[in-house]
Amino acid sequence: MTPKERSELVETDAGVARITWHTADRPRLVLAVSHGAGGGIEARDLRALAAELPAHGVTVALVEQPWRVAGKKVAPAPKTLDVGWRGLWPALARPGLPVIAGGRSAGARVACRTATELGAHAVLALSFPLHPPGKPEKSRADELLGAGVPTLVVQGGNDPFGKPAEFPKGSYHLVEIPYGDHGFAVPKRADIGQDEAVARITDEVTAWIKGLREC
């Protein structure tokens, strides 16, 4: 770890979670982002944001849910994920610093479901799983539309969990990463390279955060 990167364990009612902090010199906001049901904080988008945002005054907290810390391979039910997130929140809410709740995939759902309750400043939803692959009738749009705070959705153009054109109209802002799948991987045949795709994610998130009104 670098001198500005540190980890801490947090007890929650769902078990022990871990926060890895990437601290800005003069933070004005905290972005707390969790992983999905099939991976951890090593995801390319989460790592890219942790590397980029501190230079813009945003401290990034990469959150590992208790099931990941315990070494389990299967995520628990959504209600249990929410319990873990609620338990972490007091450690994320630094005095005087607004907190943006975020996550990728299942983590994005958690952030949306709890944003108003926990007093999140905004929500960042990376690869929001609008529906299970091939089952558009099982929509989770109500979670996204019910976030109740400014929300940015960053979605891959070929995400089987919901392509950008499938998303309903709402007050949130949606950014498409061309050709990206659920993990924002782009095929070699695409006219955008992997590094460029990741850079678009960090650029769009940085611009959106700068446009948010501070508390």
C-alpha cells in the first residue's frame, strides 16, 4: 500500500467488512464504492477511480462486504448486503464531508436502496444490473428510480444485465461506455481500446462529481 492507502476492518451485523481508503490531500467529498456479487474491489473500474479521484479532492473508500472478507464465493441475499452497508456507513461518514454512495452491479443496487435512508449525498451506479441476463421482465428499475438523490449510471453498451437503451426515463444521468460488457471489458474488434474505455469512466465520474453541489 502507498502512504495514502490504508485498510480498516469494521464490525457489522452481517459480519466483518473491510474498507480500503485512498485519501485525497484536501478532501471535499468521500466516494464509497462496493463490489458486485461476482467479484471484489480489484475490478478495473473501482481501481481506476481509486487511482484517479484523490487528485480531484475526492477520498475513495473501496468497500468489501462481509461475505467477501470471510472468503465466501457466493453473495448473500440483498437484505443481508443492505445490513452490511448500513453497518459500514458510520465509518464512511467523515465529519464535514458529504458521502457519495456507490457500487458496481449488486453494490450499485445496495447504494440505490439505502441512499435516502443513510443520507447519501449522491449515488454512483456502475454497471447497474437492470435485470438478470435474458430476463428483461424482471426489472429492478424501481431501485434505481427510488434512489432519491442525484444519480449517475455508467453502463457498458453491451451489458447483458441491461443495455443503456433499455433503461427507463428518470432523473438520473446515464453514460454509455461503448462496447463494454458488465465488467466494462471491450472486444478487440471495437474502435475503442480497453485503456480508453476505462479513461472514459474516470473522466465521466470526475466531471459529474465536480458538478455536484456540496452540502
